[in-house]
Amino acid sequence: MSRINENEILKHLKETPLKALGKRAYEIKNTLHSDKITTFIIDRNINYTNICWVDCKFCAFKRRINEEGSYILSFEEIDKKIDELIAIGGTQILFQGGVHPTLKLDWYESLVSHIHNKYPNITIHGFSAIEIDYISKVSKVSIKETLESLKKAGLSSIPGAGAEVLSDRVRDIIAPKKLDSLEWIEIHKQAHYLDMKTTATMMFGSVDNEEDIINHFRLIRELQDETNGFRAFILWSFQPDNTPLQSEFPHIKKASSNRYLRYLSASRIYLDNFKNIQSSWVTQGSFVGQLALSFGANDLGSTMMEENVVASAGARNKMNTDEMIKVIRDAGEIPAIRDTAYNILKMC
């Protein structure tokens, strides 16, 4: 069977009924995951700082230096959070923050090395492409040297944060200080060639349209063809509350569940070289998060012991391990706890 192209998936997005689109995505999912296992991970988001100079218009989390509420976590505060994670059986920290204007590579190396040496069984999945890029610039070293240094210190993999939508038309509006689309791709490519796996994400629902979505799909599929370095694709919707973008574009509302499920199904159909596609219950809620398992998703993401970024914009959905297991079982799937590399640690 020939590979679906950009024009074909765009036509599906615009014209195919949701039920038919979801049915095709579910069939593909079941071909790749015939065991009916749906995975999740026990982890914790640790936002080491909320200080950021980038001023993304979709962000309600950022603070300037010395602004009320701004912080940099001490190593002791981070240790306490990791101790709490280990106590509930967690295996990963998703580690990212604002793009701090003055912290240099040696600070990040010390932080990662401290965690890696003290907690060798905790996987450090951290630092978005924009963080890597700025650490490189402020430290006056190359992207490759930055990645090599962080990997040597104990960084295991890199999240897809900062991708938003890989359309420069959209990025110029919502995050004009951020990397452009190809620069984001290049940082992930360099990580892949250093044998550091990453994830690919998409935040939709701001000023994007279907053509922007397809451009994003195309760019990550092409890189995956080249490197096979992405472990998963994660789709989530823009949360407009309390953000500057909502003030500038008051007509923007939260994306509908229909739109989320359409894009999710399309990602499963088009991203034929991604084995894992994650459901975003954090932005969609547990019901739609569960429904996503019938529209192409095979992973329910994380128990999200701590989440601050989308919570700042009003999304405060929560699930613990028992709730995740129930949601998966109620969907007719078999729940399993995984690690960062999608290896199954425990059947539930």
C-alpha cells in the first residue's frame, strides 16, 4: 500500500467524518499494538525555574527575573520532589523550565550530574530544544557540545516541548523569539545522531489551521525517516486562559474535543513511522483521554504527579495510578506501566 501524502491527509482532515477517521486510526493502532496493551508512566514534572525571557504569548507560567512569584529551585528542593516520586514508584522526571537568561551550561551540568549520581534509577527526560539552543548561545559552545555535555552528565532523552506548531507563520505570531521550525528540527536531529532519543509534540488551537498541522506532521515524519530518533508523538491543545494570546485574540477558545480527536486520528494515519502516540488527558480530561484510545492513541502518558505549565492556564485535570488503570480497563485495553523507553515494567 502506498504511503499517504500531505494532500491526502489534508483532505481527510477537512472532509472525512470523525467516526470514519477514527476507525481507520484505530485499525492502524491495532496493527502496531495487537496485544491491546495501553501503557503509562509514573513520573513527575519538575519545572526547575519559571524565569523566562522568551515571552511566548500562549504561556501563563513564565516570570521575569525578580518578578513576584519567580523562582529557581534549589538542589535540595529538587531532591525532595524526587524522593516523593520514588515513594510512589516513579521512574522518570520530566525536567524543564523557562529559558533563564543567565544560567550557563556548567549550572545545568552540575544539576543533571547531581540528580544522576544521587538517583541513578531515575531517568532524566529534560530540556526542550529552545532551552538547549539558549544554553548553547549563552555558554558560547555549539549545540552538539551542549548535548554531549548534558548526556555525559546523565541526561537521557529530550522532550518535544517548544515545537508548538512547526509552522513559521504561526510561530511568528505566538512565539516570535523562539526557534523557527527547521531550527527545532535540527536540534532534535543532532540529539538523534548522538543516540539521544526524543519525543515530538504539537500544541494546536491557537492561530493554526489544517495546513499548519500538516506541515508539522511532514517535518517530523521526514526526520523520523532519517533518524528513527522519536519515541512518541504527543498532541495537546492550547489552553487560552490567563495567557497574553487570549487578550490579543479574544475570539480564541479552547479547541473542541472533536478537533482534538480528528488531529489525533490524522497523526496515527499519517505518522506511519511512529509506533507510539500519546493521549493528552491532561488538557482533554480523563473522558476524552480515554476516548483517544479508540482514535489511535496507545499510551495514556503520565500520572503527572506535578504539572505547572498548563495548570497556570486553567487546565487542572489529575489522575493517579489506580485511576489510570481503571480508565484503560474501562476502554477494553490492558494497562501496563512503562519506562521512558516504552519498555513495559509491570502489567496491571
